[in-house]
Amino acid sequence: MSQSFKIARGECAAFSWTPDGVCHGVLLKGGGREIKVLATWSAAGGLKASSIGETLSMGRRELGVKEGVYCIAGPEEGGWGMADLLMPELKPAELRSALAFEVRKRTPVALEHLQWGYRVLPQEVIQDNGATGKTAVRLFYVKSDLWRKWLEGASGLGHLDMVAAAPVLLDPLMQGEAVLYPGEAGFRYLPGKVGRDVLPVGADECKVNSLHDCLPFEKLSLGELEKKPLEEQLSYLKVITMALYGLGRDVDKDSKTMPALPEKMKPARYVACRFIAACLLFLIIAMLGVGLINSMQKRVARLRLIRADISKVEAEIARLNGMDSTKANQAAKDFESEISKYTFEAPELPDVLIEVTQLVKPPAWISGSFDWKTSLGETVVPVTFTIREPVGDGANLDLCKRLNDSPILGDAQELKSTILRDNKQERRITLKARYDTAEEREYVEREQAELKARLAEEARKAAVAEKQAAQEENDGDNGDNGEDNPPPPPQGVNADENGAE
């Protein structure tokens, strides 16, 4: 449908000429919901191509076509051929080779005497259900000598985007619609299984009531052309078709596959943008070059410094090797004393954490921050932490003493105690992570020895008391049995008896 045609640009101009030198031109403006005819032009030129070129040049000036506006030209009458083909999906080079064979089949003229090209049509123009995976291609060809006459006549327009006959430019323009071009040799272009079927029409069939009967494009507004007679309106039918195609998206793509124009006739658009892009590219390359040079200079300077440092170290090594043993020993002692300044003899953080965790008894636990502040060369590390425990719990009343008794902790004291809302108590403890001094170790050893001796004495007394209790229990059991044991004989009696004997 014509509604599927997408407008890609704001303006496009088109020009045509007849074999007797009558030229037509139109300028269309696209945008919004309609395409409007801004201006029309027609004039009678000579029969020669040069006079047609001069007439078209005048027409471009009268229409006010600017340099950047897309412009398409083509003949009004025949002398050319077209065919819609169904081709397999091929690469561009392979497709062109296959189409060259098709051109030879369709015209007796040798291929070297032809100018030909093609347009790849939308897949929607294929109505054959069995053509899956195929490509619809519209072939366009013309004799080389006629093509040269066309170019000579169109050269008066200056820069052109394409030279082609109007029927070749149908689809996607007017897709699915029948298009009629009336005249002495009129043709109707009907949608077929592949592209369009071309039918010649007689004079009776060429009678229409309006231009839209020939070109049923709903979005087209004729503007000032609508005031002119119908016969004059129909004379602009082909240039309007070409200008409508020029407003679409396919011009840039099709210009690469249609017959090529001379370089001097090709438009030079976006010159400023290209110049800016070239300048930016040059600037980027220059910056990359400068950056590469700077990096190389820095690398060379760095290597120079490294070589200088290596030379200094080698010289120092040679100097040290040349020193006598006395100076070398003294240097070693000085180096050792220097290194000893940076010896870290304080307990490590993991050891302190393990020790504190073991000394804090449940149900208390360490809560909040654990502050550890150390610096290189220090042998004492300040430590501050917080424990949380239920109110009234006495499992950690002697926590500070246990911390002071640790061989890697000391100077423990409680900073503050806070009662929380959830019946918990927080105690802030500060201490120093350090190894015990000799006096502290001696005190701890003596205290531990006294504790062991006290525990041993208490154990001995407990054993004696247990033994006495067992003896008393045993004596009580004997008295309950009622057995009288004879008293031991007196010592004197035994002595006398032994003496008498």
C-alpha cells in the first residue's frame, strides 16, 4: 500500500523530458501527514540533448532547487527495458553476475553496448508462497548511446542522485496499488506474483477523472497544480512519481546498484560534516602521535635513570668489596642497629583477639568497636573494646585481673559501665597489648606457684578428712554388729609370762 512508504527527507525535485524536447519539473515537500507539490515547471526545449540540458538548467533555477536537495531525472518515453525477477539470496557480486546473464537473455543487444542496473525490492512485493528465501529484483537496462544522450541532457541540472525511468522507481512507492501512465502508448503497472506486471492500455482506458486515479497516493496534495487542467496535471505524473521516490529511504541504497553516473554529476553532500570529521581524525592522529612520542621520551628517560641507579649500586658494591674487614664489620653493626629500630616486638592482632576471646566468659560477649592502634617500631599497642553482659552477671567481675595476668596483655582497666534498656550492661575496657616484663613474669609465676601449693594443701586436707570420715563410718558399722572383741593383753602380763617360761 502507498501508506507503507516512509518519508526520509524534507524536499526532492524531479525533471523529465520527451523526445520532442518538452521538459517538466516538480518540487515536492514531505513531512507531517502529507506530501505537497511546492512548485511545478515546464518548458519546450530543442530536439538536441544540449538544448534540453540548457532548458533543464533554467528549470532548476526557476524551481529554486538548492544544491543539497535530492534531484532525480528521467525520460518520459521509452527506449529502455525493465523486468522483475525472483533471484536466490546471493552476495552483491554474485547477484550482479547472475543478472548479467538475465540481461543477455532479454535483449539481443550485446552486453557491452548496454547500461544496466537493478533495484532490490521489498519482500512484500513477492506474492508467490513458494518463493521462500528468494529476493525480488527489478532489472533496468538501456542502450549505451541512448544513455549518453540522457546524461548529456541531464547534465544541465548539475548534480543528480539518479537517472531512471519513472516506472522503475515504483515499489515500495505505491506498493500493492495499480499505477497507470496514460499516453499514446499507455501502460498499466499491476501488482503481480513478483513485482509488477506491465499491460499496454488503449486510449479508452487512459480516460481518467483525476491524477489520483492514475497515481493513487493518498498523502499527495497537488497544491497549485490542482488548479490546472487535468491534461496538464497528467503531464506531471512521471516527474511526481520520481520526486515521491526521492523522498523515500531507498535512493542512497539503489544508487549503488543502478547505472552509475559520472563523478562530476554526483552530488557532494555533507561537505562541512566531512571536513569536520577529517579535521577530527587528523586531530586524533596528531594527539596519538604526540602521546606516543611523549611516552617514548618518558620511557627513554626512565631507562636512563635506571641505568644511572645501576651504576651507583655497582660503584657502591665495588666500594664495599674494597673495604677491609674492620670497616665491613662496623658497617654491618651499623646496619643491624639501624634495622633494629624497625623491629616490631608487640603481640600480633590475631593473638590478642584469641586471648581476649578466651578470657571473656559467657554469657558476656564482645560488642561494638575493637580499636587497635599500632605504628612501626612500637612494642606496646593500645587496645580498647566493649563487652556486653546481662545486668547482675558475675562471671566477668575479675576480667581486668585475668587480662593483666595474660602474658601478652597488661595495664587493663575499666573505663566506664553503662546500663542499657534491654537489661544489658556495657563495659568499656582499655588495655595494652604487650609482652610481660621480667618482674611481671616472676610475679605471675610466684602467684601461680602459691596457687598450686594452696590447691595441693586443700586437696590433701580434703583427702585426710575423707579418710577420717570413712574410718568413722567403718567403726560405726562394727558397733552395730554386736560382736565383743577381747581386749588386748596387758603389756606387763605378757612380759611376765614370757619371763616365767
